[in-house]
Amino acid sequence: MQTAARQLCGGLLGNGARSHVPVLVGASRAASTTAATLPNGMPAEVTIYEVGPRDGLQNEAQTIPTEVKVRLIDMLTDAGIKAIEATSFVSPKWVPQLADAKQVIAAMRKAPGVQYPVLTPNLKGLQGALEAGCREVAVFAAASEAFSRRNINCSVAESLKRFEEVVVAARKEGVAVRGYVSCAVGCPYQGHVDPGAAADVGAALYGMGCYEVSMADTIGVGTPASMERMLQATMQQIPVSKLAVHCHDTYGMAIANIAASLRLGVAVVDSSVAGLGGCPYARGATGNVATEDVLYLLDGYGIRHGISMDAVLAASEYISGALGRPNGSRVAKALLARRAAEAEKEAKAQAKAAAAAKAEGAAVAA
């Protein structure tokens, strides 16, 4: 039996054939990611899609000054990250933390070769993004009927029709569009999500013209097994080179899930500096997988990513301090603790050497 998303997908594509999509900025990034593989079958190079400034900060209770957000984005740019989701053009009534979207876009530094996509859930949001000069946007649809109805008061099929309007309008302006499938393996309301349902929603977004589709474990309930099932179903409808994964770490499984995704050939990973994040509309969702933890995983496999861990750690320390909270990255905490211990050891050695030199000088003088 076809899902509503599959039926809509067929209508959009015409017997399953994908509509022509012009090569836009984001599309060229996705196309170049999976050029080679390692002997273990994993991609030789992975793109980190940083979501901290948007997905990471949207759920904060405290007010975050615009200048803090701008500095965070600039530090992530300096770290070598090539895709940084900067903010969301959404009603301040629903996500007050991102009410300063235009100010953030205006103030942040735009480095050559770096994309700064923004989330645009509707046509009004797209208009705001276009007025701010954004050249890449993102839309999201849920794989869960219960989640869709509880949070945007419409069915999955109805939501896809709304997002198609945004995608078509963006592409007319030459703006690249990325798609998200939320609740791709589990839903806070209905529980299990069928892999085929997630795949169908992803295929619908891809068919509309999204250059890349990120399959999201929004509430972090996935395991390597459930991620594999979902991705294998999705790969029957979308090339793996056009897929990304977006994992939350609620049950501590995010890194294992990403490793499973890499083994299937996925070469784009969403992550959030310091493990910031959550979803204001997904009960039970904790932070995103930390960028530092993903980099450590990639380094362990010898997978190229082009990002400075030291610079990411600096950004991680900065935003954790600005928010007044412990760092959510296990790797960051371990590396920073080791760095502090080494600095303390060096300081003690220098003090000991200085004391010895002072004693030797006193002996000579005597």
C-alpha cells in the first residue's frame, strides 16, 4: 500500500522520474563529496554540515545576544567548516531565539567557498531570507503523520505540498534548497516510523528539487540497525551521494549511528558544536551530535574533512561559556581537560626551573 508521501511523490515526478534541477551552489558541494572510498567502503572525504548556530541555539531558554551568534559563526568559518546553517527565518512567536535572523545575516562574515544556509519553513520565511541576501535555504517535512499533525496541523502529504511552493519559489530565484526529513526513525507521539515512510518523504523532497536530503533522527532513538534499515530504504529512491544524516544523541547512539551511515556510503554529516541543540517541537529530543565527536570519529578512520579541531574547540569553549553551561561534547571535554593538565604540568616545570635558577644564582653570589 502506498503512503501518502509516495503518492504525492509520484505526482510531483511523473512516474518517478526526477525533474530537472539546475546545478546550484549547494548542489555542487553535495556532488563533490563522494568522489572516492576507503578500503573499508567508507567515503574518503566527508562534509560536516554545522547546525549549531540554528538548530543548536533555537531551543535555548535564555536570550542570546546577536553578537554572540555572529562570533560563533565567524569562529566556525575560521575552523574550516564549509557549510554552516546560520539561522532560521521563522515567526518569533514560535522560535523567539532566532528573531534576529536578518541582523545575524547582515553582521556575520561571509567567507568565499562557504555556504550559510538558513531554514525557511514557509513562503514568508523564504521572502525574508531572499531580502537578507541568502543563497541557500532548507525546508523540513516529517516522516511521521502524528508529528506532522501535532506540530503543523496538517498531514504529511499536505505539508509536502506547502514545502513544494517554497522549493519552487526558491529555485526560481536561483537559490539552492536542502531538505530535511524529521522523525526518520522514531516519533515522540507514534513511536516507530516505518523506513518506507521516511524514504517516501525524502524522495518527495528530492523530487521537488532539493539538492540534498538529510535524514534526521530528531529525538535520538535510532540504533545502527534502525538507521541502516531507514537508509537502505531511502537509497532505493535517492542516490546515496544526495543523502546526509542528522543525529541527536539522546540515548548516546549518535556516533554509532553515524558510523553505520558511513559504512553505507553517506558522506555528509550534520553536527552541532559543543553538542548544542534539541527541538522545541520534539518532546524528549536532546542535543545534536557534537561536531568535535564526529571529527574524532572521522580522524580515527582517516577520513578527510578539512576542519581544524583546535579551532572547533575554541568555538566550543566560547559558546559554552557564553551560555554558562557545561560543554556537551565528550571529545571536547576530554581534549580540553588533557590540554589543561598539560598546561599545568608545563607551568609547574617552568616554576621549578625558575626556582632552581634563582637558587643557583644565589649560591654563586654567596
